[in-house]
Amino acid sequence: MLKLLRKLAVEHCPTCNEIIQSQHSSICYTRACPHGHYTEETYSHLGVRIVYKK
């Protein structure tokens, strides 16, 4: 049961199904596919989310 919950919590790239990697800095939170298919930048202090899809 716990393995199923962990699997559902991990996000995958919609194109290649690889696990999305994330990085955090003081300015933005970035999540990206390791192959460059999907990138999401979140600027919480501005209330802006930018999604790049190839």
C-alpha cells in the first residue's frame, strides 16, 4: 500500500515518462524532465507559473 502511494506521489514527464527532477533557489522552484521535454518554473512571490513543453 505504501509503495502505491509513493508511486502516485512521484510526477513523470508526459512525453517520455521519466521522473521529473526539481531544484529550488531563493527566487524560483524549477521542475524539469531530464531529456528537456518539460520544464516548469514557479515564482511564488510573484504568483507566476511558467510551463515549457516541447
